[in-house]
Amino acid sequence: MDGEVERLRALFELFGTTQAAGRSPVYEALSAAILDDAELLGLMLGTPPVQRKPSLLFACVNALLAEHPDEPLAAYYPTHGGRRDVDGQLMPAFRALCRTYRDPLVTLLRTRSTQTNEPRRAIALHLAVSHLVRKWNSPVAVAEVGASAGLNLSFDRYTFGTELLDGDLEDLLSPTPQVTTRLGIDAHPVDLREPVHRAWLEAFVWPEQVDDLAMLRTATNVTLAGGIRVVAGDAARDVERLLSAVPGDEPLVVFTASLLSYLTPDDRSAFLAQLDVLARRRTVAWVFAEAPGLLARAGIEVPPELAGRNSSYLVGTQPDGELLALADPYVRRLAPRRTPDDDFAWVP
Ligand SMILES: C[S@@+](CC[C@H](N)C(=O)[O-])C[C@H]1O[C@@H](n2cnc3c(N)ncnc32)[C@H](O)[C@@H]1O
């Protein structure tokens, strides 16, 4: 058990010093304090090993806070209207909430899993679909595998994201694609019609990310209004069957963003093999926003200097082998390729 405590402490240390540092003063301070909190570490050790993740504890507490916004902890969470800077009362307030709602917290910790949907990635899909439409000059059907709630499938209906592109690159988003079908596939689909599903997506927004919360809510409303469906299915097994049912013979764009890391090497091959089968019947392109190293391991040619940069996402299309942009995983920055021989070496 001591080994498990140390492993958990190491996870919180890593979360605080790498992920939260510089991005979330609240999660950075809490991660450091939880290292020495035997009660909270013990609570987490009472859950199955796969559930013992700092991000999951923070999401569970955030979900409880959304239900109980009068709790003192809310004062530290701008997403819940708080304005108080991190101080010595933050950890006591966090601990108090965990004690007051111990039973529901344990239930959440035991039963929930990480579920995010980053609508900023929609701009990558938009860029790539516009690129393909310029080439095909045709309407397109669009599907996302690993779609979560399907927010990226409203890619052409958002006004946010375009600020990432220089003014003189606006033509990269034209023409506006004519989309005939939008379909999401996910192993664990998020149903935006269900308040509890929406609340769980929001629980992964960090305390200081007020703009991200607003963006998520906008994207949720747009996607709900568009009636976009995300059906249950596995990337390695169900894609060909589900996408064979997409009507029409216009080209089909299959998008993945941040999916490859969830798949085993065999499952990645199985996913791509299904696209090959679909391509015997209609034009199919895979649009990806994924880590270059994982793309290289899936057999995609990436510039050698990028293959080690898994902290960035490469945006591109297959089978034409076009690399269109390099972005950070949350697409807060996006650098479009400017010329065919651009190797992104200029991107800091
Ligand atoms: C990090 S999220 C990314 C969601 C969305 N693509 C985005 O960019 O915001 C990864 C998604 O992949 C889904 N997923 C993981 N393994 C999968 C599989 N084998 N088949 C289908 N979906 C899977 C997860 O349920 C989750 O919704």
C-alpha cells in the first residue's frame, strides 16, 4: 500500500508541476497540498487503481461545487463566480467540501471517467475540410471518431477560433463547406440533451478558464440546435459498419482529434484498415489533429524533426499526405503551413 501512496503522490506532484503550473494557480496549489493530505489520499486509494487520477478528483469536486455554489471553495473558482486569490484557506475549503460530500464524492470517483470535448479543435477540422473542398469542389459528409459530445462537428458554425489565423490566411477557411451529414462515433458518447452529461463535460474546465467555459456552453448550444448525433461505437471495430450507412456518394471526411493515444497499435491499424475498405465505395479522407509521434507509429509520414514532438498536434489529411498545420493540443495556437515545403521548423 505504501507503494501505492507514493505512486499517487507522484501523480499529484507531476500534475501540479507540469500541467497546472502557469495555467491554474488553484490546481497547482491544491496538487501540492494534497501530497501531504493523508485523508484525501486515503479516499482515492479506496477507489479502483484506474480511477486514481488527479484530474478525476478535481473534476469530481468541480461537479459537486457546481451543485453547491454556496460552498466557501467556490470563492476560489472564477468559473463559479469566485474572485479570491489562492491563500492559506484554499486547501481547508477544498478539504471541507470533500468531507461534507464524502459519499457522493466517493461514488463519482468510483464510477466516472475522464470525458472532455475541446471545441477549439473545430478550427483544425474547418481548415482541413476547406482544403479538401477546394480540391474536390463537392459537398461532403463529415464523421468524427472519438467525437465525445460531437462539438467539433459544428466546426463551420462557430465564430471562435478564427482569431488564431492571420488575417491574410482567412482564405484557408474558404470555401464554406456544404455539409450533407454530420455523425459522431464514440466508445462513450456524451448526450448533450442530458443535463448530467453536460455538467460532467463542464467539470473538466479548470477554475480559471472562464472563457473556455463560455466557449463550451456556446458550442453545446450550437451542437444541440444542429441536432448532431453521436452514436456508440469502437474505433477499431465499428467504423466501417457505421459509416457504410452514411447516405449519398459525396466524399466522406473522417476526423479524429486526440484519439490515437487511446488506441493500441493494433487498434490504430484496425481503424485505418476500415477507412481503406470504405474508400472502395466512395472517396474517403482522414483528417487528423493528433500527436506526430503517434501518427508516425501509425505509418503516416511526418517530418523527422516533428516525430518527437508529441506535445504538439499535427493537422493533416490522408491519403493525400497533406500536412496543413501544427498546433498545441488544445489549439490555443495554430500555425498553418504556408508553402508546400514548409516543415514547421519555424514554429517555436
Ligand atoms: C480526448 S477525447 C477527444 C474528444 C474530441 N475528439 C475532442 O477533440 O475534443 C477522446 C475521445 O475518444 C473516445 N475514445 C477512446 N477510445 C475510443 C475507441 N476505442 N473508440 C471510440 N472512441 C474512443 C473517448 O471516449 C473520448 O470521447
